[in-house]
Amino acid sequence: MNTSDRRSFLRNVSLGSLAAISLPNIVSAATAGAKPAKIQLKKDYTILFQGDSITDVGRKRDAEGPNNGAALGGGYAFMAASELLWQHPDKNLSIYNRGISGNKVYQLAERWDADCLNLKPNVLSILIGVNDYWHKHNGKYDGTSKVYRTDYDKLLDRTKQKFPDLQLIIGEPFAVKGVKAVDDTWYPEFNEYRAAAKEIADKYKAAFIPYQAIFDKAIQSAPASYWTGDGVHPSLAGARLMAQAWLDCIK
């Protein structure tokens, strides 16, 4: 190898290494060109994470108070909360997780007074929808994407009437095809739920997290099974990816 070839080789290796290091930028690559709404945090804000098992992740139901590691579970909500608390010690934030495994939108509505309105959140983050489709797909629920959209709309209308200044973050339901539970039979129907979530976010001027595009981009850098064990629930790496996307909604 002559000197010129060696320099070219070393330059290419270096560029390859930089590409590997830049993998945490998956989120920004997946959302390039988008101009999402941003959340402005203020002192003494209460932040609430709501959703299903992807948000729940084994949180302790009997753990008291905000900013409690056991109560925040072991997923993206815990990771995002720990980062916020580390970055903003001056803001006196109170952060809660009230996700419950298996929930669909109507089940959020059934517990909304105790698990949302009574906490008086200033920022409400919701990721819901995969069970609304998955349980229908498995014959365990007779809802439709129209029911999902209508129930979601009613829930947020009720919430905004109570708290007009509430800032919202809506996570897009997502699925990673080809990993265990998720196969071709999910489509195109599952996409209707994704579209409904985006419509709801637009209607309520919420910050919207395009999780599907983010996971689609992520599988270009590592196998799908690296990011999720069953196509729906994120791995540790997948949860960190989700937390990064969530944090990108904050100014």
C-alpha cells in the first residue's frame, strides 16, 4: 500500500468511526426537516407520563411522591425524567409516571381523575395506541381506529377544559415489523392508529414524537431485535432512543 492509499484508508476508517459514534443522532436524522412544537419548562412544573406497558415498565404502584425512581419504572420515562432532573435542579420539577400495562385509551379515561387531573400536570406526555390495535388484532377487543381517535379526542378535550394552559406531548404508536409479535398482518390497519395520533396532536397543538420513523431509522444501524424484543416493547437501547426523542421536545 503506497502512502496515498494508506492515507485514504486511514481517512475512511476515521469516517467510519465517526459514523458509529454519531448513532445517538438517530433521532435528529429521523426527524430532519420537521419543526415540532416545543415544550417550555418553568419552575415548579409537574410533568406526567401516561400510557401503557411501554411507559409503565414495572413501576411500583405504591411508591409515593414525585421523582421517585421506583415509581418511574425502568423505561424511557425514567430515563427522560432523570435527565431533566439532572439538567434543571433549579426548576423544582415534580415528575410522575402513571402508565399501566395493557391499557387502551378508554382505560386511561376510566382512571383519569385519579391518575391525571388530580395531579394537576403542567406537561402531560401520552403514548397510547398499540394495545388499541394489538388487542383487536388478537380478537380480544372490538375497537377500531375510529373508536381510538374519538376516545382520544374526548380525553384530551376533557383535560384541556380543566387545564387550558396544559402543554402536551403525544407519542406516536409504533411497531417494528419482523420481530415476533409484529408481522405483515398488522398492515395497513395499524397505520390508521399512527395517523390518528398525529391528527390528535395537530388538533391540540401538541409536541408530536414520530416514534415509527425513529425506530425505522434505528434499524439501519442495528438489527430490529436490538431495539425491541417483541416488535412492540423497547429494549434498553430502544428505551434510551425513546427518551432522547422525548427530551428533544423540550426547549
